[in-house]
Amino acid sequence: MGWRRVCVLEAERIGWGASGRNGGFVSPGYSAGYQTIARQVGRDDAKSLHRLSIEGAEAVAANLEALGVADAERTQGLLSTSRYEATDELTAHRDWLEREFD
């Protein structure tokens, strides 16, 4: 693998914002959430976009494995937290993801 030239764009000094806070994680989905995306593009396209995000996460994992990146162990799962009681809502969301996207 050859050298790469990289440019980091940061609103403040390098390492101040996102460039210094990424924990090196990849997960499917989008910050906007499925319901927000579905309102904008429709349910079918929102599902297609979510499937695409799953493929993207799988591609990153495959690249890490192919490149033999040390300390890039894959951890399954997702932790969701809430400031209020949301057991039923989180359980329903988990079950929906399982049904729709396996």
C-alpha cells in the first residue's frame, strides 16, 4: 500500500471537533433515523437506503479483515440509551430491525 495525501477539514484547530473524537466505529443506519428518512423519500426507498448502510458496514469489515488491520476486532450489537423509560419502544425497534433487515 502506497502513501496517501490527506486533507483534514476542521472548523477549529485540528482535533477540536469530529476529527479528534471519532472512536473508530461503523454501524448501519443514519443519524436522521428511519422514520425521518421515510417521510422524505418514502418507505421503500428508506428501506433500500438502510440496506445500503448495512452493505457499507459489511464492506468496511471486509476491508479491515483483508488488510489485516490489527486491533480492529468486530463487536456485534448496538447500545441505545434513553433519559426516560423506553423499554417497549426500544424493544419494538429492535424487533422491527430483525424482521425487516435480519
